[in-house]
Amino acid sequence: MTPRQRRMIALIVKEARQTARNRTALSVALAGPIVLLLLFAYGVSLETERVPLGIFVEHSTPDTRDLAGAFYNAHYFHAVIMDNRRLALDALATGRVGGLVVLDEDFARAAVAEGNAPVQVLVDGTDARIARTVSNYAEGAVATWLAQRTLAGRIGSANSVGTAPRVWFNSEIKSRYFLVPGIIGLLMAVIGPLLSALMVAREREQGTMDSILATPASPREFMYAKLIFYMSLGVAAMSLMLLVSVHVIEVPFRGTLKPLVMATMLFVACNLALGLLISITSRNQLAAVRLTLTTGFLPAYMLSGFLFDLRNAPAPIQWLSLIVPSHYFVSILQTTLLVGDEWPILLPDLGGLAVLAIALIAGVGLLVRRRLS
Amino acid sequence: MTDAIVSAGLVKRVAGAAVIDQVDFTMPSGELWSVIAPRGGGRTTLIRLIAGLSRPDAGAIQIFGRDTVREATAVQAIIGYVPQGVGSYDTLTVGENFKLHADLRGVAPDIRPARWRHILGLSGLINLTDRRAADLPLSARRRLALACALAAMPRLLLLDELTAGLDPVARGEMLEVLRRLASDEKISIFMSTTYVDEAERCDGVVFLTDGRLVGRGAPRELTSLAGRRMRAVAVTAADRHATAAWLREQDGVIDVDVQRTCLKVITDHAGRKLPSQCAAALPSGPTAPRLDDAFVCLLHDRGVAMLAAPVLHPTTPPRPPSGSPALDVRGLAARQQGRVLVHDIELTVAPGEIVGLIGPDGPGKDLLIRLLCGLERPSAGIISIGGVDLGTDRRRALSRLAHIDSAASPYPDLTPLQILQFFASAGSQRRAEREPRIGSLLTELGLKGAAAAPSGSLSTALQWRVALAAALVSAPALVLLGAPRAHLDPLTRRLVWSDIGAVAAAGIGVLVASQATDDAERCDRALLLDFDRIAGPAWPAGDPEAAARKHPRSAALAALSAMFARPRHGRSAE
């Protein structure tokens, strides 16, 4: 063994001992992610279910009862029949209902007479997502109802064209499947930098870093030993989260481990290097935490495509997302979990991650040399 | 033999400003040297430069003939460095910490056990090998950091404030260890300290101010130069502050240090005679100088202006109702978690009196201070501040008390003016009273010019003045000084004492908690505080052995009383 290897081993052993005895660090690295993952997976849903919906029926006829029944039975809605226009509008204005289907005098008359009934759907647009669901479904429900009524009029017509929708990759359209990869990326993007940034900041505050640097160990050895140790911790956390996702949350896993392992290593390296960069530039633990949240968490939250589809974002934002590691990682996770090993999609993402990882680690080496010597 | 450290034309700039400016000195091999400087004066920067952790912008340092920049690796192999702070990993055990440093320094496995035993013995850590560093008391943690730095038996040890915050006994022991390392192991040691008594026991001293070298050399030489310019003037407790104020006004007097029984007067040159009235009225004679006296002379000769001792307007603080003491404590006792931490405390501070509460730090002392501040309730006894009972009229009693628990500015981001306005309005003073008081305090304490700057950017001395002004703005009857002075450099500590004198001269009672015998020398009365009770007055002191017998429960206190009993060179008039 060369002296350099001996020093690296001594430093890595030191990190391992410290982490093993530091309950806070261990829970941040391992227990925290699992709890958060479960919380996110079961607590957060982008699906629209049981939106309170008012149905204003001005004049009750068999037709109105029939149509109202269509809304009543849909699991998207929690429908309430109302017969007072003022109260119904009030309920919409105060947010007690997310939408209002108005079946007034005209509807009853027109439905009977012409088979072409005017239905007014008022939607609370405050939450755009719910509003879209409500209006789409209401339109669909009315159209279906009309179609059924027409069909019922001339039974036996063979001209009707049926559509049978089929959703690929996430056949139940469960937002959980789509969210879990994003959450894993998000959690790793917070935990990785936080762990490494805090550890270095702490060493600075307590003066232990200086006492190490005054030995033959170089600043770069000091930093790279940390990087290596926290890589293994990060990979462990990542594996734990994947196990929980697949076996507890039951997210499908359609790909293989190979691209996943590669992506994980690169992603963890990116995050740790980011943390080390933060810790070199910040003076104390508090500053390190603040910087981690702004440079690690927020970009991962907003620019990874975890919640917000980046294809709709303006071009500059899309360019910006190219330097956010979680952007690539979340995409890789979604591909391997939900689709499979689609190398044409995976390769560019892996390449992007690799470039970022190399750049960040080189940045650590460079900054360490400039700042610490 | 080559010299251990040769610093030539050393310059280090941070953001354009020189934090080390043209520092030259030579420390011979095998000696123990210290660097003394105010906070921000360049202590740590100088040590980091010597350790090769930072590159000089100009000039060079040679360690045993090797350049710290060009031969960095060779230099690192022969130095041991203990940075400021704890310096060892708290979750690792003593043994693991040491092993880490031995591994990093490539100490061969076969010589390790013997080396380890040897260093354990030197640093006094025997039987602690398996304890985690976090569980050790501060003094043992510092010895652990020292042991780690010794792992490869360096030729030069660099120690940054190794003794900061330790009690006098632990500091004394640490210095013994260092002296032994220098004499028995032939290890050269360069350390930074804020304590004059430590610097006086070194072979050489480097004195920095604002990164510039103000003085260097053997403490004995430096003090003997100062000694020729000093006179001790005998005084009585009643008139010492007034006499000091008068003396400060006289031609050629650059500093008056007010002690219990005498004034130590420093003049601008050795031939200077004290004013004739003074010489006629008061017996005066030569006095044994301390190292901080030498620093005062050096600074004066360099033309560095020091803050003048303030004269506080005596009518500014309202005197407590006639006859009532600033502080009166009768039969005080208190417990914490069922344990009696203090009992039978009897304590009186008259208006204008400075009383010292001298003893090792501990839970009893902390609790006593919290009791006086009304933060804890006593289980028995009465505390009255400025004649108001703290137990029955808490608010009015506390309005007569000002507690200074840190010599730094209480809010570094605010300006002195804003801080005073805040403390005045928090003390519910009316605007009409507030403004003139703030104005006069700023002027009297020399803060006028700095009133608009963020107080955190001010010098150590000015920050202390901000803390003092914040305490005085509410016109207290009693000023209580916790132990805020541990990290102050000797000159700022001196300033603190001349300010305390001015506070007392303005009729305010002052209670000073301290563990330093130097502080006791400057009080009107000093009481020895054992762990849980007041053991008695510091004077008259008996012989050391009798003192040790008198306080068998506390080794630290026994040592303290022994220090009082020892003849002190500061009191040559006796």
C-alpha cells in the first residue's frame, strides 16, 4: 500500500465510524427518505377524485333526473342536487362546490322537443387541474347521455362507432407510479448535498479540518475520501428507496438493474459533489443548509419534470433544466420503472448525468485547491 | 542549530486588506513562544501561514530552514498543528482520534504502541483511551488535540489558543505539559494565547496589532523596559478612581492601571517625573511590570492610539435611594433537580463598590448569576437590587440591574445607536429622557464616531463599549459582569477594568464573576466562591497550605487561594 492509499483508507474509516455513531446523520440518510417516500406516495395524489359538484335543477323532469344520475354515479364527483339558483351560485363562489351543472327551464323543454339540449357547466377555475377535469368530464357525460338517448330512440342502429381507450405504460393512470420516481430523485437531491455539506461545514467549525490538512493528507484526499464514503451511503439509501417503491408501494419495475445502477452512481456523485462545493463556499452549517435548499432542492423540485412537465416550459427554462442532475435522473427512473430498458431514451440521459458528474467533481478538485491552499 | 521559525517580510492580504503586514521574527529551536494579539489582530492567520495552510502574499517563512511554500510536504512532515476549537472528532474515541492522526502521518505500526503510551503519559490522558472525545471535559479534549498533533513527534508544534476558556488551574497544568515538551522532548512550540500569565512563562513573545508587529522578544526584556517607565502610587479604596482620573489628565502619563491598593502609572519615557503634587501627597515607588504593561508602552511608542478611559457623568445614572446598597443578598439558597447548588449566600455591594466573585466555573456559579438576574427562583433567602426586593417586585428590581454576559456587541448587525435605542425603549424609558442619555453615553464611551457603523464590524474594544453602553442606558444601580472576558486580549481586558472603574466612580455598584486572580486584584473586595457557597474573602490570605485545608472540597479553589497567598509582584508597594 502506498502512503496515499493508507491515508485514504484511514479517512474513509473515520467517516464510517463517525456516521455509524451519529444517529442524526443515519436517520437523515436512511430512515428519513423511506418515511418521506411513503408519505409522498400515499399522501400526495394528482388524481381528481370526489370533487364536490353542484347540479342545479330548475325544473325536475325525467330527463334532468336521468342526467343528474350520470354525475351522481361518477367516482370523480360528489354530486349535490340544488334547486335554488342563488344558493347554487353562492356555493360555487364560496368554493363549496368545484363546479356547477345548470339544467334550467330551457334544458327540460329543449330536451323533450328537439333532442338537442343546452347544458351550462360553470367551473371554478382557481385550480386549473380540477377545472379541466370537471369541464372535460361534464362535457363527456352530457354528450354520452345525449348519445344514449338518441340510441335509445332507434335501437338496432349498427352505425355507432365505439372507442376503447387504452393507456400505455401506466394503464391505471395512477399518478403514484409517475410520482414515485420523481420523489426518489427529489429526496436524493436534498439528502445527498445536505449530508456532505453539513459534514464538511461541521469539520470547519470544530477545527478538525485544519488539523487534518496540517498532516500530509492533502485537501483533495480529504474531499475525495468523503465523496467515496458518502457515495456508498447514497447508493444504500437509493437501494432502500427502490426496494420500498417496488415491494411496498408496488410501482412496476419493467427494466433491469444495469441502467439503474449506473444512473444511481452518477446521480449520487453529482449530488455529493454539489454538497462539497456548497460546503467549501459556505462558512458555517447554517449557511450550508440554506445553500443546499436553494441549489439542491428547489431546482430538483421545479426543473426535474417531477411535477411540472418541462415540455410546456419556455425555452430558457428548458435549457436551464439541462444542468439539473435530477432532470436526467427522474427521466431515467421513469423509463426503467414504467417502460423498460429503452436505450435510445436512457443513453442521452445517462450521458447528461455523466457530464454533470465529471464537471462537478472536477469543480470540487479545482475549488479545493484554490480555496484551501 | 537552525532556527525553528524564521519569518521574513511576511505579508498576507484578505480581500485587499493586509491581515499580516511585514512581520519579521526568529524563533530559536527548542523554545516555547507565544503570539498575543487582539481578536482580528492576525494570530490565527500567522499560525496558519506557519503551518503552510495558507500562502503568504509576500515574504516567506522557513521552518528549520525549509520554506513553507516550496517545501510544503517536508514542512508538513515535521510540524504538529492544533487549530482553534476542539480539534478532535467528538464521535471517535480518544484512541481512534490518535490512530487517525498516526495513520495520516504514516507512523510505522511497530513503533506505535510505545509512542502511544509515551504521548498518553505526556498529555495526561491515561485511562481515557476508550472514552469518546465528546464525553471528555474541555481540558482533556484540548490535551487530546495536543496528543494527536504529537502523533509523529513533530519538531515544531503550532497551537492556536490551546488554553482558551480553561480555568486557571487547567491552564497552569497545560503550560507545564508544554514546558516539559520543550525541555525534555526538544520540541519547539509556537502558540497563540490571550493570557498574559502564559505569555510571561514563554521564552519569547510576538505581539501583533492589526497584523503589524508591535513587539517581540523575551518577556523579561520587554517588561524590564516597561518597568523603568512605571511607578506605583499607593491609594486607598475610597479615592483610587478619583486619583486615577486625575493622574490620567497629567502630562506624560499614558496609562493608569487601578489596582486594589495602588495605581500603576505608566509614563511616556523613563525619565518622566510624576506631577509634584502627586509625589508629595502620595508615596510612590518602582513597581514590577507585567507583560501587558510592556504592550501599553510599545503601542504608545508606535503611535497607536488606545481608547481613553471614560469619565461617566456621575448624575447620569440616578443613585439608588440613600442608604440602600446596590445589591443585598441574605441567606440565599437554591436547588436544581433536587440538588442544592448554592446555599448560605450573603453578599452586599455598596453603591460605587467593585466586588469580585472569584472561583472556578461551575453550575453553582452559573445558578447564582441566574438567580441574581431573576431567571431562577431561590428556595430561600432575599435578593434586593438597589433597595428593591426581587422576590416581591421583580420588574422594578430588574430595572435596576444590568447584566453584561458577553463583551461583544449584543446585536452585531445593528449600529451602536440602534442598539442603545432598543435597550432604552425595552427599559421603558420615555423618549424625552432616552435621547439625551443615549447621546451622552455615546460621547462618554467614545462611540460617537462609530455610532452609525454595524457594531459587529467594530474593534474588540469598541464592541465591549457597546455592550457596556447597552447596560448603562437603563440607569442601573448594579452592573453584573458574568465571565465575558475569557477570550479578550490583555489590552482589551485592561480597558474593561478602567471602564469598570469609571462605572464605579459614577456611583454604580459592580459585581464581577471571574476565575482570574488578576481580576481580584482590581476589586475593592473579592469573595472566594466555592462550588456551592461563598468560602470567605480573598484577603487577608493565609499560607497556601492553610488555604488548601480550609477548602478541601475544591482542588481548584485550593489552588486559587494558594495563588492569593503567594507574594505577587504587582504589589511591590507592600
